[in-house]
Amino acid sequence: MPKGLIVAAFGRHFTLETEDGQRLQAHARGKRSEAVVGDRVQWNTTQTGGEIQAVIESLQPRRNLMHRQDLMRTKSFAANLDQVLMLVASQPLFSESQLTRAMVAAEAADIELVIVLNKTDLPDAGLARERLKPYVAMGTPMLELSIKHGHQDSLEQLAPRLQGRTTLLLGASGTGKSSLVNLLVPRAQSRVGELSQALQAGRHTTTHTLWHWLDDKRSGALIDSPGFQEFGLQQVPAADLARHMRDFRPLLGQCRFHNCQHRQEPDCAVTAAVADGRISAQRHRIYLEILQELQTQRW
Ligand SMILES: Nc1nc2c(ncn2[C@@H]2O[C@H](COP(=O)(O)OP(=O)(O)O)[C@@H](O)[C@H]2O)c(=O)[nH]1
Ligand SMILES: [Mg+2]
Ligand SMILES: [Zn+2]
């Protein structure tokens, strides 16, 4: 059976790239469509009214899988990634809660996350850098860009990071995702300044996800999900949350109680570190917020 790569997903409809580079419209066999962009699949063809359609017969085992949060539930949306590029900006100033959620999701899937601070040409960049300090201190790689005003410099910074890898691009609306896609994949023609489709068309829009080859296939790929709004974390067991927080990790095992949840327990190594500034209070507050969610709304 021929093999292929899923390069676009629009709800239950897919685009499949064959091994010789042809693109075919594809659907999944059966009612459930579990394929996501980045999946390697085996497929067959069917012919409906002269049009050749591919049918996805089976998925090859995945190296990893990322989830997003829908209004209703957590859904998988990209697989077999080498890294996540989390775009943040100084204007609008990024949300630490969103950044932390992205980092937890990436840690839980065992995928490296790189923070990309964009719009460093703006006066607020200093504030954004200040806010990112704890994230850099815990070992998160970070790049600084000004995509709009420094094309060549941005390309030079990004190229070695993206070389030969499959990268998932994420970031809130307005951070410069479309500008970044256009810089790296000129033929993609992503519309700059456009609100994300999910925001524009309302709650029932299906998020679509697209795979873009960079230059030639050896130089890597960028996965873009323009309607993306929120990470799904429901697949993460609440008891695992603390070890997905890199700054908490060195302290785990040092609390009085082995099952400490690092809330208000006595002799908690994490809250002690918050009290003396080794861990940012904001990170601890976000941890408690996510923990609460994971403990109350499991489905
Ligand atoms: N000042 C500044 N503006 C930028 C930069 N990169 C993108 N923008 C602007 O930010 C706005 C949102 O960019 P866009 O690429 O559409 O972001 P998206 O919503 O994440 O896809 C647009 O008006 C861009 O021109 C940058 O490096 N500096
Ligand atoms: Mg956009
Ligand atoms: Zn503790």
C-alpha cells in the first residue's frame, strides 16, 4: 500500500502528499478521522465521478502528538514534531498564562519549545524581555526578531533553528505568525493583519492546519494553524503538572509530603522557593490555575 504525509487538515478533510510529491484530497476510512498534520499514513484510492480520492487506511506510529483546546473538548492537531516555535510579542504584550500552557503542553509531549520574541523594534520590547527572564533562566531557548523591519536578520536567526526540522508555529493573534510564514514560505501568502479565522467566523469554525515545506524538503517544514486559540491540557494528568514546569522540577522530591501539590502544604520546597524569589510568583499562580482546571474538569 502506498505511503503518504498529511499536509493539511480541515476538520474531516485532508490533503495528502504522496511519496512522489503529488497532492491528493483524502478522507479517513470509517467515521472517525484521527489523522492530523504530520502523520505518516498508508492509503488507497477510490474514484468518485472521475475524481481520484485518497482514502487513509492506517496511521504509522507517531513520535509525539500535540493537542489543542476546542470549545467542547481537547483534540489532537499535529504529530511527529521536532520543536514548537512559540511566537510572543511586546505589543500586544503576551500572556504568561498562554506561554506557560504552551510550555506544559510541549513538555508533556516531550517536544522542545523555543520562544521567539517578535516586534523587538517597539519600545515595549524591554518590558517583554523582563517578563521572559524567568523562562530564559529555566533554560528555554529564545530568539529575538523584528520580522517586519529586519527581514534578513530574522531569516539568519531562524534558518539554523529550522534547518532539517519539523516545526509547529504557535502564538496568539497579532504576534506576527502570518508575517513569519510569509518570510519563510513566500508562496504561502498568509494574510498579514488578518484576524485569525476562528475569531472572525465565530465559534463553529474548524481550525485548519497546514504543512509548509521550507525551500526544499531537506531544509525542514513549518506547520501553521491559523485558527489556533488554546492548548488542550486535559490529556495531562494533574499529578504530572509540576514536573512539566521546568523551574519546579529541581525541587520536586524535597517537599515534606511525597504527594505534595505545592499549594499551601507545610514544608513545601516549591512555595519556599516562591517566597524567596527563586521561582516567580506569577509562575506559581499560573500553576495553581492550571492544576485547578485539571482537577475539576476531566472528561
Ligand atoms: N512593529 C512591528 N510590527 C510587526 C512585526 N511583525 C509583524 N508586525 C505587525 O503586526 C501585525 C500582526 O501581524 P500578523 O503577521 O498578521 O500576525 P498574526 O495575527 O500572528 O498572523 C501586522 O500589522 C504586522 O505588520 C514586527 O517585527 N514589528
Ligand atoms: Mg495571521
Ligand atoms: Zn510542595
